[in-house]
Amino acid sequence: MNTAFEEFEFATTKCFLRDQKRELLQIFDRPSEFMASSDERILKYPVIDKEELTAFRRESVSEKAKEKYRRFFDEGNKLVFIYDKDFPPQLRHISSPPVALFIKGTLPDKDEKLVAMVGARRCNDYGRLMSEKIAKDLAKNGFSVVSGMAYGIDGYSHRGCIAAGGRTYAFLGSGTDICYPPSNRDIYEQIPQHGALISEFPPGMEPTKQSFPDRNRLISGMSGAVLVMQARERSGSLITADMALDQGKDVYALPGMITDPLSSGTNRLIWQGAGIIRSSEALIAQLKMEDASFEIEDLDEEMEKLNLEKDEMVVYSCFDFCAKSIDEVQKETNMTLLELLNIVVSLCSKGYLKEVFMNHYVRNVPG
């Protein structure tokens, strides 16, 4: 039995849950070591029971398993485990990380700038037009788009990115060999040439009600920031936004009319402190300043574009879209209180900061 097959069988089996697989890898390091171990050694750990192990042993030697393995790799797919060097490092440290990913296409480079775009499946023309435009503008400015290939906002975001020659990545709620929804067949076939279809679910698995919330943590986890384009008050996109905040990611929302149910969720996010998508230009400038890998030459160019002095940029970068006090920022910058107050006043006069209550400010990128 070869190592690649052992990994494939371990990753695809339904005999063990995700958490069980993770625990087994912590004990046995690799699927090959687990499969080579005696039943007695495996069962002394309280992870799986004898019935589960027997079912897995029987499954792993079946012709059906071998045929599924051959077909997966013959079609040019890849399997990457959490311990592999090619596994996305962003996903190693999220809550409940995937044990392995099934990939059709090419994973992002380590320095690729990834932005998630999510939103309503039944979006309106405003959501469609803005999703396509912002995705195109992101692609033209060196950002890649991550989404879930669902109806509506997801699909339009992928299409906009591809149309501008950008790279895009779709996390699926099914196996990578399942095109869901069928109406997105066009982008399902294009994405592997412009990025990748990615799933933690095995080939042949149809989407389920739970698989979509499951994959949302990967969309936010993979990305440096999450854009919510349209969302109702109760929406899966808001779940993605919550996951992003838990993961320490920036969340931005597209504002809409207060009478439009498709904007009730995004307007609430803004009220709660999310960044406002006021224009592509302002958003891209913000994303560039938030990017930890942003080169100093680009930073100088951005300071000039935004009409900021070096000290102003230092102070501005300390603020975000949740209110922050002068005292907090003073500790971060080691400036005197007078120096800091003068710079804050200057940033407020230029429209880059806004005082929300006494001595507490939020970032406010001019559009």
C-alpha cells in the first residue's frame, strides 16, 4: 500500500469525524503510521472504537476505494495535508483546522494578497454590479478574491476577478468534483485555470445544510480581510463575518438603503464598527495599508497618495474601525501626549479619523 493512497483513504473516509482524524494525526503523525499500527495500539487511545476501526480497515482494502483514488489523481487533482509545506499556513491556526484539502487548480503563493467577498445568494442589481466592479478593481491592484462559488454575490465576485485577469479561489461545500450550483458551471470550469477549487470534503460528497457554514470558516481564515457585499439580517454571510472577527480579520461592508432587506445585515455590520466600502479606491488604499507584507516603497507611495506625513501614517495605522482611546494609541507609539494630539487633530481635519466619543476615535478613509 503506497503512502499517497493511505493519505487519500484517511482523508476521504467517513468512518472518522474531522476531530477524530486530527487527534489521530497528533498521536500517529502520518496516516501511514496509523494504518501500519496494530489494532491494540490504536484502541488504547480513546479516540475511535473497535467498530469504527474495523469499518475503516475493511474500506481501505476495497476496490471501490482504489478506483476513487485513481480517478481523483488521474483528473489532475491534489491532496494537501495539514503537515505538508504546501498547506495554506493561514488555515493551520484557525479553530478546527481541516486535516486535509482537496484541490483542483493551484493554491495561492505565500505572499499572495487574499480578500474574501461574500454576500446574499438572491442579490439585486446593485449587489451584482458592485461585486463585479470591486472584484475587478481588486484584481487590477494585485489582490486575489476568495469566495464560495454560491449563487449571487459569490459567483459575481469570482466572475469579476476572472474578467480582470486576476486569481480567485472557491471553497466548496461539496467535493471538488461536484459543481454546485449547476448554474455556476461556467466559473466552476474557469476557476482552476485562474486559481483553485478547494474543499475539505471528499470527492463525490454532495453539499449539505451543514457543509456551507463549515466551509465559511475556511473562506475567512484564508483571507486577510472579508467584504460583505449584501446580507439580510439573518444570513450565512454574517456567520462568515463573525468568524473573520474571531480570527482577527478586518471586515468591511457595502452600505445600502435602510429600506432594503438585502442591506439590513451589512448596515448592521457598519453600525457595529465594520469598515465602510465607500469606493474601490478607498477600500484598496485601506487594504494595502493593512497588509503586513506591504513593501516600504509602496507605503511611501501610498502616504503620498493619501496626503499623509510619516508620523501621521504611524498614528493612523494604530486605529481601526472599533473605537480606540488616545491613551491606548500613546502606549503603542511612545509619543508624547501633545505630539499625538496634534497628529490626531490633523488626521481628523483631513477626514482620516473621526471622534465617536470623548478622546475615542475610529478610522475613516476618505472616499
